[in-house]
Amino acid sequence: MSIPRFYIQDVIPSSGSYSLPDGASHHASRVLRLVEGDAVVLFDGSGKEFECRVSQAKKSGMAVEIMGCEEIDRESGVRVTLVQSLCSNEKMDWVVQKAVELGAEKIQAVEARRSVVRLSGERARRREEHWRSVAISACEQCGRNVIPEIPEIVPLDHWVASGHEGLKLLLSIEGAPFRDFSAPQGNVFVLIGPEGGLTPEEVHFARSTGFRDAKLGSRILRTETAGLAALAAIDCLWG
């Protein structure tokens, strides 16, 4: 059985006793039913990992004894930003969760012309916060000690026009295989269209700013599959 991991937003001391915040305490005691002596791991998003033992397990809260602190790097060797066109809520949750597991450094949601989901104002802010929560849970599960960045949703054209330095890949069955590209020295950006695909105008604009067509095979992948397959390929080839 793997040791439970909890993300803590507060500063974690390097030693001594530490009372878990309400959310983590509730999950540890009521969901996982941890008891005194059980091992847990805390992390604060900075790359550090804290080995702990439960020292107090009561209805009023849970406390742990911090046994040690170590900086453990489980990040990918390639800095990848997944630029994912908005899709249905369930699909976006899946993409965020699996992209975190596969090592994405940043997940940028963009609104393409054919996106079936439109988010703005308070609805957009709530979804962004939800995705960040999904990302934290995925880090707890997969062992990452750094939380990937999930910026605000922006229109696809605005994001493309803002300029980004690095290897920029546009998934297309007309492109070159991933193995034909040289190993990147900097950032990698992978652009994924929505369910209905990018419009010809969006494709042309992306290419005009330096995006290069790349393919993973001769089959057309779903929007929630394409980016994840690309992340796995990138990590295998260059990670």
C-alpha cells in the first residue's frame, strides 16, 4: 500500500509536531481512517517532501510528527506546456488529471472557435479553480512535488499571438512523426484542438507563428486523447 500524500499550502516546519489543516485532517481521518503511527508524506509545492508519522488522531483534528525533509525531483526532463482547447467538463478534468501524471509543466486552456464549451466571468474562474484542485489531487497520487501551473482561460488566437519561445507542435495527421524532430533545448508547446478540430484559419495562424505539424500515427485521436499521447511520446523520446 502506498503512503498517503497531502499537499499543504502553508509553510511546513522541517521537524517537530504539525497539525494538519482541516481539509487534509478530515481526509486523513474520515476517508483514509489513518491512526497513530501511520506514515504520511506532506509536500508544499516547492519540491520538498516531508516524511511524517501520525502522532494524534482525534475527532478534533490530526497531528503528525515530522521525521525528515528531502527535496525530491520527479519532474519531467522536458518543460512541456499542453495548450488544450476547451472541451466538455468531464473531458477537461480527465485531461488535467492525466497531463499532471504525465509530467506537463503547465496546462493552458484556450477557447477555440469550435469549442463546444464557452466559459467566462465567474463560471470560468470556478472551473479554473476546480482544475487546480484536480491537479493537486493528481500530484498527491502520482508523487509530484511541484504543482503544474494552470493559468486563466484565454482565446486561442490571443494565446498564439502573445509569442512563445521553444518547440511549438501542432498535432496533425499531415505532420512529421515526433521522432523526426530534434531534442528540444527549451520549452515545448503542444497545441490540441477541440472536438470539432481547429478551423483552417486557426491552423494557418498557428503555423504563421512557428507551430510545426507533428503526428503520432495515421489515426485521428480524440481531443482528450491527443495531448496525453503527445506528452507520453515527448517524455519517452526526450524526457
